[in-house]
Amino acid sequence: MFQIQLTDCQERAYAALKGTSNVFVTGGAGSGKSFLVRYYLREKDTRDFPVLASTGAAAVLVGGRTFHSFFGLGIMEGGVEATVEKASKNRQVVRRLKKISGFIVDEISMLSGQTLRAAEIIARRVRDSDLPWGGLRVVAVGDFAQLPPVERKTSNARGWAFLDPVWQWSAFETCFLRTQTRCKDEEFMKILSMVRDGIVNEQVRSYLDAKTKAPPEDFDGTRLFPRREETERFNLRKLDAIDKPVQRFATVYSGDARAVENLKKYTPIPDELSLKEGALIMLRQNDPQGRWVNGSTGHITKIQPQKLTIELLNGRLCEIEKASFSMLDAEGDVVASAVNFPVSLAWASTIHKSQGATLDRMSVNLSQLWEPGQAYVALSRLTQGDDLWVEKWEARSIRVDPNVVDFYRQAGKTLEDGKATGALHQPAAETR
């Protein structure tokens, strides 16, 4: 059993998590947010304190439920008021909210303010309490400098959760994880910090220009593309180039038909894995023993019906058996499962699908990006700059929403020893 070692800021955040206040755990990519939450959850009963995810893909990876399904939000047709009315009369929603003491919401940046506000009003109404969230304890985890809310755009403004009155009303104690646990390259960390803030100065330009070169012919890394079509074409072309027989493994699905269709959209493995000895693959689950992480890459050295032997790029040899990716319903019950080897071809990936992964080597296209935080998500997958190749880049792709910069700047003014407490304000008005 490997020894758990928390950084100083993780220790302070862990102390806050063991308290009673609502907590917002944030920090740059690679600062150990997910690790800290997993560590905290060892002593929690997820039936009393469930893990909710902002998207279906995140829910499958963390083994949790979606925020929308748990609160009965659906697609929020008709807006906040109609959503609150419908969910508050849903017996299952009422029962769920009355039997828990709190919850964790992962990847909070991808939940819009109105989504969070609707859920908070539902919690107060169902629990018949005027306290924030009806007295439930909320632990929010994420980084607003990464990917933005998933929402129907009605204007150019982003509906960040922290811009809605519900954020202040929730009175989060903010715990900022400042210590990098993924990256130990000081120069690269400085560049990442500036890219995170949307800064493109001479230092950033010089660094990225120096990295703009074609990877070597025998490049053993992952290329990140903005779009899925480019990714799939590249992976298939590289697989075809290996002069060995292809072996195919169909993903075995089970469960409710509708849930299975949803799971297919979110699981990190395809309907059918096409593999060859020598193929570069990416592991898509964390190893409980710490031998690899989601995003570790390596070459397949042997393929057996129920086992893959993989030589990781760090030199470690490991054997991988088939594993299950599950979708939970709002009650926390498994409604669909997908079983196959937890790997995907790793010559290429999309930037969005790489979020949360730690890559060994990477070549990336940083041109024509459209989301704030997208360039930062891509670059921050690495542990050191020596393993970075940039296909091409443009300054306009390095962007951050000014509201995010302001949010963290204001939070920084009140940070003491890595944490700050939000002020308590009146809740958003609602009709009872």
C-alpha cells in the first residue's frame, strides 16, 4: 500500500472539508483536486453524501450521478421557475433530498449559474428550510479557468456559476490548491500560469515558438486536436500502418436500453476496440494502486482474450484486464454498464476528452480554438515542457473570460493561508 502524502495546501483544504461549511476546492490543472476529493471520500458514505458530476462524461469517470438527474432538472425547459415547480413535486427528488446531508459536485465550472440556482431553490423548498441549500452541505470542485458551462447560448456572455447570486448565497469557503503535483518543471509552470490567465507576452510567445516544430518520425506521444473527426482519422491511419493483424473487442453493454444509449455517448471507450500489438494506447481509468493514471500511455506488447500486456512509456510493464464503466441513475443505482479493456488508441485525442488526464508526451494544435480555457486545458496535460511539441499556435486561441480573471483576483484578495470565505447574501427570489 503506497503512502498518502498531502501537500500543505491540500492539508488546509482537507481540514476545511472535515468542517461544516460549504467548500469550494479550486486550483490549476494538476494541483490535486480530484486526488484530494477521493481521499476525503474514504470516510464518507456516498448514500448520505453523493458525488454529482456536471456532465455525463464526468459522471462515468468518477462513478457518480449527474447533477441534473439528481435534482430532477431535465433540460430546464421553461426556465428556472418551471423547472423548480416540476422538480419540487417529484416524489423521488423529494425523497433523495430529504435523506442526504450534503453532496459533492465535480467540475463545477461546467454548470451554469441558473442551473445551480434552480437546484438550490429546489433544495430549500423540498427541505422546507430558509438556509442555503436547505441546510445541505455542498462541496464544489473545479477550476473556472478550464472549460466553461455547457449551456444553450443566448448571448456572448457566459453563465458562470460564480456570477449568479446563488454563489454568494452559498457562502463557500474557498480552498485554493497552489502546489503543483503533476508538473515539476518551473519554466513550464510559469508559462501555464500565464496561459491560464490568458496572457500572451514575449515570454509566452518565445516559449511556444521554440516548441513549434514537427515531432520526430518515431514520436511516441499523443496528438491533441480541437475536433473529434481529426482525432479519429489520425488514430485509424496510425493503426493501419502497423503490419500486424488487428484484433477487435466489442464493448459489452448491459442495462436499460435508454441508459445504454446515453452511456455510449459518455464512456471513454468505443463500441469496438481495434487493437494491434505495438499500438500506442491510453489508459482511461486510474489504478487504485497508483501504477498508472487516467491518461498514462504505452505500447501493447501482447494481446490475450482477457488480458493486455502494456509497456508504459515510463518503462513499467503492466497487465490490464477488462473493466466496467457504469452509468448511475439519480438514486445511485447502476442502470447501464460497458465492459471492455479500459483503453483507447492514444496517437490522438480531442482537447475536451483529455481534460482530467495526465499525458506522457504530447503534440498539440493550438490554432482556431474557440472556448475560453481550451488552450490551458491542452497544455496542462503534461508533467514537463520537454515533452511538448506544438504543431501550430495563434495568440487568439489563448483566451480566458475576463469574468474568470476578476473572480480569482477578488478571491485572492481575501485568501489567507489558501482559503477564503464567501459572504452570505439574500437568496434569489422564488415563488413558493
